[in-house]
Amino acid sequence: MKLLNQSLVYLSICILIIVSIWSVVFYNNMLEEVYDSVDDGLDNYKYLIIKKSKTDSTVFEKSAFNESNYAIREISPQEASKVEDTYKDTLMYMQSEEDLEPVRELTTVFQNGSKYYELRVISSIVEEDDQIENMFWAILWLYFILIISIVIINNIVLQRLWKPFYKLLFQLKTFRIDKNSKMPDIKTSTKEFVELKNATNTLIKHTLEAYSNQKQFIENAAHELQTPLAIANNKLELLIEKNDLSQNNAEDIGEILQIVQRLTKLNKSLLLLSKIENKQFFDNIDLAINEVVQRCLEDLEEFAQFKAIEITVDEPDSIFVEIDPTLADILISNLLKNAVFHNKPEGKVTINISKNVLSICNTSPSDKLDEQKVFKRFYKNTGEQKHTGLGLAIVQAICNLYDFKLSYHFADQHCFEIQFAED
Amino acid sequence: MRLSEKDYLYFSKFFPKFQCIICAMKILIIEDEQDLRDAIEISLKREKYMVETAANFQTAYEKIAVYEYDCILLDIMLPDGSGMDLLKEIQKSDKVENVIIISAKDSLDDKLEGLELGADDYLTKPFHIAELNARIKAVLRRKKLDGKNTIEIANIVLDLGERQLFVDEELIPLNRKEFDILNYFLLNKNRLVTRTALAEHVWGDNIDQADNFDFIYYQIKNLRKKLQSAGAQMGLQAVYGVGYKMIEV
């Protein structure tokens, strides 16, 4: 839920409570004022009637309300002594409305000569249920208009205020640590956003530093290993060349030599990988992928013959890509060698070069590879010890460098596909 | 008087046991890592080269100024200076010297800079001894044998330009890999060539190599057959299951 809407929920609840309480208080105050005014009116009326009764005896004949607003009846002195001035709400049948309507009634007692009279004066008053209903609708309207205005104001004002935030968010979303992304930048004077920007920039700087340190470490480590590996390798080669070794010793040394050479290979691959990731190859030229494929295939021809592997190339289109030629060679030869070396004898390799897509399929007898892991470093399918497990990781690194899309899928054949970037 | 390799070969035709001392090629190894320097020295001495060494920039600088070498193996990263500066010095002097850079840095920029400054080749550590031998021989041949691009050993002639093999002047057809392998062996005559070195030479460097030793074995078998049936005086000998050696038969 957006922050905007969240604040709206709280606001609407609060406003509902405030408006409800306010309307109750307001209603009561208003009603009190109305009663007060009506009661004053009744009181005044009472005095007028009593005053009139002193001169006009017809007043005493009004024992029922009928057309006038008062009624008088004679009472005994005992009764009169019990009665005080009282106001009360009561109902009276109204001809016009054909219904019982609320009225305010004042009951009082007065003396005329030796006789006591009870006087009741009435006045029509507001219908409370009608009033409440009217009030309720008015409040409801007020409430909705308030909410709608808040939504509109929020959307216009707040969205404008939050604009730098969303801009920063977008930049952070698209930030890639392995690409040369620009530092997120926003123009704002809002203190919170400036702080947020500074905090993210500091974080990114630290991360970038750690990232490049790590890359640097791998490269340095691989570099430092080159010389000791060279020494071990060359000394063993010289040792084995001496003719004074027994067959057993020589074979043992041969095995050690092969381990050292595997180590060398691994180290070279790691070095290459970190060099690609450090973007140390960038002599891009416009290169025809079709030609690279042909050249790599020529190189593999004898080996394919040896394993009786049938290679078919289907090239309805030509692909031209801006790429470093060394990397293009490594990219394609790694994939092709993979397809040939891992294939079964008398297997098939199918290469298809269509518009922007190069796919290389092989009939290796191994099961479907794990798409998630196949391009990861040191991924090995069937415990094959002799491979470094870096070949496809190198392919992936090159594809990442140039934004090519690399994928693997399996349908009877193992297919690797590169989708080159659109021009 | 110094004899060239060509003259040496000419003499050795008539006197197989003839050991040319004065005509031996002189090689200077400039490398600060002692173990590596020693290993290279031992290997080059087996090739009957006259070998001198320098462990740092200063010694190397003095030796280059005073003596003349046929080939200089130059490490770029020296404790007291850059090999690139030495290279500039070598080019300034009028001596015709071949330089092979040996560097732990497999950097294209360094390679290009080195070659631009007049180095003849660039070899990345770690390397196989067989590879170093082959590079040295190739470099020496390129400069000494004016334009003649063949290797002639015993009754074998390998034409590097046309990529053809002649045994007793008879053309023996080879496929591309067989040719590369034979060439490599001829450059490493009487020396052990490990299968890994061979595989790397034949397939190049930048691979996650599936074990193609079977293939190497198969190519060697074919090559052997072809050499034998053509009556070549050179043959391939397996060495402890580690590699092969090309020897006279």
C-alpha cells in the first residue's frame, strides 16, 4: 500500500471520529438554545394571558387548546399548592400534519380573586428525529467532501513533493554494480531526500569499493600464482626429461606434472574471467560472427572427424557485432568445443545463425543440465575432474559484458543460445 | 668467427658427431625469480645454447651494453626497473638481437607495447619448456635464415610456408593438426614434449579443455605411421606416458 493511501486511511478514520463527536456536541448545543428560546416565549405568553385574565373573564372559558395556544381550568387550593412551573415535551395532534407532533408545554398556576387556576401554554417545537436525519446527511456529505478534497490535494501536492523520492528509487532500481552505472542523483531541497540520497551514495560507494577490491584480489592472487606455477611446471618437466628415473618414479612425477598443469589451467581461466569482468578487453571492432564460427569450426575439424561427429551449420542470416575479437573467439570457441568435446562419438552438433541469434545444439548423452547453475563458476555436471568448470562461466561473463542474452535449454539436445544485442 | 645455425647444420651433415662450440647461439635470460631462471638455464643448455643470466635491471643493462646475444629472454617486471626500458635500450643499440618477452601479465596492452618496441614474441608465464624452445627456435630461424622458411632435419624437410612435409623429397600429406604437431616436435628435437604442452600448442590457450588426450594420441599414432611408412629418419618415442620425444631412428 502506498504511503499516500496509508495516510489517507488514518486521516479518514480520524476525521470520521472528529466529525461525529463534533456533530453530537453541536446538535446538543443547538437544541438547548432552541428550547431556551421557546421556553422564554412560553413564559412571556403566560404573563400576557394572566394579565389579560384580570380584565377579560372570557379567558377562563378556554378549557381546551382548540384554535388558541393555551388552556385554563380551575383547581382546588390543595392541588394548586402542589403545582410548580414545569416545562415538558409532549405530543399533540396537528390538523395540518394529520399527525402527532412534538410541542413544548408550560404548566403553571395562578390565582384570580379567591380561585386558583391551572394554565397550560404550548408552542410547537422542532421535530427532533427530522432534525437528526437532516443533520446526519449534512454531516455525511461534509465527510465525503472532506475525504475527496484530501485525496485530490494529496495526489496533486504530495505527489509533487514525493517526486524526487520516486526518481531516486527508479535510479536505484536500475543501478547495476557490475556495470558502470552513474551514481543516483536528484535535485531537491527537501532535507529528508537529500539525506536519503547522501546515505545511498555512501552505501553504493562502499559497495563499489568492496566489489572492486574483491575483483582486484582475485586478479592479484591469480597473477601471483603464475610465477610459482611456472617454476613448478618447468622444474618437473626438466626432472622428467632426465633419463635416470625409474619407470615408477617417472610416472609419479608425470602425475604431479599433470596436476600442476591442471592448476595452471584453472589459474589462467580465473585470470581471464577476472580480466573480462574488469573490462580489460575493449578493442571492439565490427565483427562477422559467421566468420568467427567458420574459423573455430576449422580448428575443430580434425577432432570432429576423430570422434565422427557430424557438424551442420545453418546460416540464413549474418550477424555483425561490435566486439573485441579475442573475446569473440573465446566466446564462440568455448561453446563449440563444449558441444564437440562433451558429445558422444558419432553425435551431432547443429549450429544455427539466424537474425541476431546464434544457437549451438549437441547430442551429448548427459541429462538435462541445471539452467540455474550451468553458467556458474565451477559447475560440473557429472563429477568430471578434468574440467575447470569455468568455460561456460567465461562465456557468461563475455555475454554480460556486451549485454548479450545467453540461455540454455534442453529438448532432446543440449542447446546454448546467444541473443546478440539489437543494433 | 661465428657460424650461423645454417652452417652448423651444413657441418653436422658431414660430421654427425660435430659439436659446434664457437657457433653456439648465445642467449641472455633476464629474470628475477631465481628458480625460474635456473630452470630455463638448464633447459637451454640442453639445447646446446650458450646461456648467460641477469637477475636484475642493472646487470642486464650492463650485459646488453657489452656483449652481443642472439636472443634475449626478457621479464617485464624486474625489481629495479621495467623490462620495457631495457627493450628500448636494446633497440637503440645497432645490434640485431631477438627479444622474447616472458611476463606473468597476460595483458594485451603489454603485448602490443612490447611488440611495438621491437620484441619478437611474447610468452605468458607459466609456459611449457617445449613452448619456450619452439618460440626461441622460431625467432632465431626467422632472423638468421634469410627468407628460407623450412626446417630440415635428417631426411625430413618441413615447409612452413606451404605447410608441407617432404621425406626424401617425397610429399607426405598431413592434416592441419598433424602438421602443427610435427612442427612442434621438430622444434623440440630430442626434448620431452608433454601431452599438455602439445594439447595447448595445438588447441590454443583459452580453453576449458575437455580431455582431448585421446585425440592427441590418435594424431600421434597417425603421424608415426606416416613417418614410418615414408622411411623418415626421425621417429616419436613415448616418454613414461607423460609425453613424447622426437628422436633420430
